[in-house]
Amino acid sequence: MKSTAPRGVRLQRKSALQFLILIGIVSLFSDMTHEAARSVNGPFLAILGASGTVVGVVSGLGEVAGYSIRLLSGYFSDRTRKYWTITFVGYVINLLAVPLLALVGNWPVAAALMIVERIGKGIRVPPRDTMLSHATESMGRGWGFGLHEAMDQLGAILGPLIVATVLYARSDYRPAYAVLLIPALLALSVLALARFLYPRPHELSKAQTSAKGRDHSRTFWLYVAATALMAAGFADFPLIAYHFQKVSIADPTIIPVIYSVAMGVDALAALAFGRLFDRIGASTMVVAALLSAGFAPLAFFGGLWLAILGMVLWGIGMGAQESVMRAAIADMVPPERRGRAYGVFNTAFGIAWFLGSAAIGTLYDISIPALVVFSVVAQLASVPIFYAVARRARGG
């Protein structure tokens, strides 16, 4: 059946989809680069002589720095309107720090590059998500951000496999890091093409929405609080993998496969929950929080198959966080303040994730049942707040 939408609207939707796919390809190659590196950064630091404490501190410091700088990045993006420039700077730092690890001969320099890589990612996220918020408006923000997350996760799956193949062939981390220069350059090339074809992404929004926007500042802060609680109760996979190996739930060679399954679920959940968000709005996060709260009992108390089911729920939570959480902000904040809003949101989310991970890691050494209770309670505590956000968004 032929579309009845005006030709101008159809062209705008087509342009928005093309822009989204281009940025999705950038994210695919980008994740292929830095997620591949993150899968071997710990062992590489150990080979260079770093202690376990150093590995933990570098990882935690990198995440905190990367999330914290998003506040500044979002602020300057809105203040200067240089969304493309700041996005480019972030991607260059984020991506080129990875292959430079192939040239490193000591752990302090390697650690510095790993932290710089996280900072680069933090710089690029708020302006990129602001540009995506314009493109996703015509197709449904949930579906648009979900599609972007699915492409992102495809790179996160392929990257570690590339590194594993190089390590199998060469038994050396440096060639593995060097190979990652290829997807890094591909990501920057596609980003340059997107900039050339779509220099003004804000024009992909409907004119009336861009002019007025909607300001739900109280709803936004409630939303930040809810997502922070959900993040605090979400265990990092390295700890889950550590548990699987410690209690012999799965052979060490199977654990990466379980992670790949979770990443695949993440991609599918991003699409499904994105579409659901376009239908029922912020209530989608109530469903996501209820489902993801079940991962901890299954992952930490169950055998292999229950643990896999727990990782499926973990993947659902990740997919919802990366799609719906970003989409909802665009409906709460006017376009001219979205960079700052994404910066505030990401910073709060990252700090909550870090503090929650530290608490979960500490509880693991004290009492696994206490860990599970903390994880479940923190995530379930977000449910009534998400429900309140959904009601306010509907005007109820």
C-alpha cells in the first residue's frame, strides 16, 4: 500500500533513517575496536607487570573519568552548538588510543592509554546522542535508539572474536591491538561521511518540535533517580564471570560464549523494548526493571542453565538501558538543552553503576545472599519511580 504521507515528510524520514544507519555503522566499528581491547586489557596489564589492584583501579578510574566528563561534554555541546566537532574529537581520542597500545612497553603508559580511551568515549556520547535524538523523532525514538544499540552490540560481539583469532594465531597481544587500527579508521571514515552528508542533523526533526520542545524538568530528575537505582543494582560481567569460574559453573572457554549470548539478547532486547517504548512510553522501563531484577538470583545461586537464563535477563536489562533510557530523555528535554541532559544523565548513571559495582564486589566477599538482596532491592526500588515518571509523562 502506497504511503499517504506528504513527499517532504517521506524524504525527511528516509534521510533520518540513512543518518541513523550511518551513525550505527560508526558505532559498530567503534565497539569492534574498544570492546575488543577491553576484553584483553586486564591480561595485557598483567603481562606488563601490573598487580590485580592496579588492574581494578585502572578499570574503575577509567569508567568514572569517562562518565564524569560527559557532564562537561554535554554542557559545551549545547553552549557552542559544535556537536559534530566535539563528537569527532571524542571518537579520535577513543579509537586511536586502542591501536597505540601495540607500541607500549610498560604498564603505566598502557594504563594511561586505557583511561584516555574511556575519556574519549565520554566526550563523544552526549553530542552524538543529541544528534540521534533529532533523527529518531520521525521513526519513533525507541525504535531508532534500539536499532542503533543493536548495531552497536554487533560490533561488541565481533571485536573480541577478532582479537581471539589474532591471539590464537600469534599468541601476542600487540598484533591484536595493532589489527584494531582497521575498524578504528573505518569508524572515523564513516563518521566523516555522515558529517559531509548531514552537516545539520537538527533539520531531521519536525520543525514544530524543534522550535518549542517540551520541558519536563521534574520528570527528568525523577527519571535520573530511577535509572541510577537500576544501575546500582546491576552487576558487571567481570564479577559474574569470576563467580562462574570460581564455583565451576562453566568451563573457562564457555564463559565468553555466555557473554556473547548476553550481548545478542542485549541487541534483540534493544529493538523489542525500543518498539514497546514507542507504543506505551516510559512504562516500558517498569517492565525492564522487573525482568532484570531476576538476573542476580539465577546467576549467583543457579547451576549452568539457570545461570544462562540469568544472563538472558541481564542482557534484557542492558538492552533496555541502552535504548529506552536514551530515547525517553529526548521526550523530556527541549532540543537546545539535550546535550546537557544527556551529560547529566550519563554522569549520574555512571557514578551509580560504579558505586553499585563496588558495593556488589564487596558483598561478594562477605555474603553472596546479601549481594543478591542488594541487587534485587536496588532494581525493584526503581519500579515505583519509573511508574511515577510514566504517569507524569502521560499527564496523569
